[in-house]
Amino acid sequence: MRKKQKEMNTISLETRKRIITENLSLVNDASVIEQIENILTNFTTVKRFTVEELEERATKSEEAITEDRIYSVNEVREKLGL
């Protein structure tokens, strides 16, 4: 059931992206295009971490494990209602 639901969501997502693309060609306001570019940049830009940032993240993760602040994938899904 989940696989079928996922496939339906994918089709819906692809349809929605196509509609957005079609509508985008109708936009003639440069400020709107700029806003869309900013939104897309926030979602498509890969965040590059410094070595220091990676080490800090690793330290925090190790502390969480030591303090037993870990959750299974199923626990996270349940908490998020997925």
C-alpha cells in the first residue's frame, strides 16, 4: 500500500512541477522571478561544511549517542506522523 501511495505522490509531484513550469513562462515581473530564484537556491544549493563544522557535528552526535538520545527510523516517522 505504501509503495502505491508513494507512486501516486510522485506522479502528483511531477504534474505539479510541470504546471509550475508552464505558468512560469507567463510571468513577466522580474521581482517575482528573483523571488522564485531565491527559493530554488535555498532548496538546491549544496551546503558545504568546513572541517571544524563537521568535527562539531560529529562531537554532538557522539554525545547524543552516549546520552542515549537516539531514535529508530520508525520512531522518527511516528513522531512526524509519516
